[in-house]
Amino acid sequence: MKRRICVVTGSRAEYGVLSNILRVIRRSKRLELRLVVTGMHLSKEFGHTVDEIVADGIPIAERVESQLSSDGTSAVAKSMGLGIIGLADCFTRLKPDLLLLTGDRYEIFAAAAAATVLNLPIAHVSGGELTEGAIDEQLRHAITKMSHIHFVSLEENAARVRQMGEESWRVHVIGGPWIDNIRRMKRLSRARLRKTLGARLSRPTILVTYHPVTLQLGETARHVRNLLAALAEVDAEILFTYPNADAGGRVIISAIEGFARAHPNAKVFKSLGSLLYLNLLSVVDLMVGNSSSGVVETQSFRLPVVNIGNRQAGRLIADNVLCVREEKADILRGIRKGLDEDFRRGLAGMKNPYGRGGAAERIERILARVDLGPKLLKKRFAPASGRPQGRP
């Protein structure tokens, strides 16, 4: 009998990481997929990205509403509570053998919390990473401690997971799951992209994705003003994507919408979807912002990136990423360097540190053969010596 694997997705970013994993699980002769969609996927304000999942032909087992319309910190905390309530009921109905989660957002923390109380084993993708400028840092490590199997992208991330007391047999280095999506994506011509997006893509084109820095919410308005002031001095076509549904997000949305109304060279998109987004990474000249995508996905395209502030602090920084402070002059300097032809030529031989793909197949093999008995569910703290405490 096939094992029932329940996968939860709550945002466009993590669905981009999951999409090929979902396809591999669906094709598996040993696993049966139960996909649960929640969070900002179900919000029209953020593009109703559940439509992309439907368009991809992936069956949705349940939709769990949890997103409140406000973006204050209290609303986010309440959304987590709604998520726990709705997902607890959902997991009870679906009765999965194992829950597969990825990332570090609060929707995923809610899923892990509900599953922990229900004694449902959890496999977590992308643990051990660092993002020291956001509450995602705490949420990710908390999810790690609630999880029973860890799929990490780099050996250094595996070391951090083991440092948190996780037994070595639970930790698997699989490379970057997003690499498979890039390798298998349908290539769209520049002409097709122009028509679909209503963009010229002929002058230097900058893709901007800027999220709230959730440990510096009081600075959000100033930071986005500095970013837009720098962009106003650049002769380029500017394409914005909406931020995530985090506290402070509406401040950014209002600012970029206002910028686009005042600057005919700028356009704003609520959500591009994985296909358009990845294709844009292959044709734009520069990415600017503080998204994890700029740090982990752009290496495959050798795309220059201006990474602003400390939201991604702690992550591996490749040669294509220019890290700058949230000041206008620093951002503008970074943009000009990123658009410089000499800098771009210097990236020609850059190698991707996240491997060559195949992560989804590795995950499928491990999920299919792992023993789901008491040994998996009962967590033991393994100190630095590697011997679990409490074991004779």
C-alpha cells in the first residue's frame, strides 16, 4: 500500500521550491500525494496563487483559510492560530502517514505545531539555513526541532541541524530542490515574455523583490524610500513583484504602487508565477531586493544581484551577489556595479554551490523507505559526541 504524504504550501515562494517534488511524489509507485493549500495562496490581494497550482494540474486535497487581511504583527500571530486550528482538523481528516514541509514561514510553523501534537512525523526541507534579519530564523529552527527527517541543501546546513541535537541518521544533504525546477522549466522567448507581461525588456531591465525585514519593522518605510530613491536615478525598466504577506508588507505595496504610477518605466506584479519568474531571471539584467531567491536561485542564471540589508544575513553568498546597506547611496552604487559589463563578464565561470539537481528523486527514495515506527517518532537529543542522550 502506498504511503500517504501530506504536503502543505502557504506561499508562492515555497511552492516554487516544492513544485518538482510534488510531481515526483505524484509519479511515485510507493507514495500518494495529499496537497494542502493555505495562507497567502488563497488571498486575492496577493494574486490568488492557488490558481497556479490548479493550472499545473496538481490535485488539491484541501484548502485551509488562515490569512487575515491585516498585515500587523498581531494579525500575523492570529493567522498562525487560525492555521493551527484549520490544519489540525485537516490532518485529522486526511490521516497522512507523514507530513512534508519546506521553509520557514509562519504558515509552515503552524502546520508543524499541529502535526507535533497529533504525533504525525514531519520531514522538513531547507533546515539549517540562516536568515538573521527576519523572524523566519527562529521559526525555521523551531520547525527543525519539531521535525523527524531533515532534507538540507548544503553540508554546512546539515552541520547546524546536527548542532541542534538532531541525530545524524535523520539528516540528508540533497542539494537545492529549486535547481530541478530551473533545469526542467519551459523556456519562453523574449517576445513571448514581452507580450505576456506588457514589458519592453529591451533597455536594461531590473527585477525588484523587496520584503519587510520583520526584525526591523519600524524601519520599513525608510528602507523602501531609500530603495525607490535609488531606482529613480537609474535609466532602466523596473519590474516589481509584491512582497510576501508579512507584517509591514502593505507599507511596501503602497510605496511601489505609487512609484509605478509616477514612473512610466516601472510595472508592478502581484505574482508572476514560477514559470514567468524563472524565465525573467534568465533575461533581466539585474535583480534588486532582499529575497532569498536572489541569494539561492540566481546562480543558475549568473544574474547579478543587489542584496539589500541583513534579511538574508548568514546565507551562503555567491560571487554574483552584491551586499549593500539600506541607504540610497549604497543601493545606487550596488545597482551601477551590477549593471557594469566587466562585473557581468566576471561571472561567466561561476559554479552553483547547490549542486546539479536530483533533490526531488532523493526525497522520494528516502520517504518511501524510512521506517515510520517508534524510532522515527521518538526524538533523542544527540550531543556533539554524536551519541544520543538517554540511550544506554
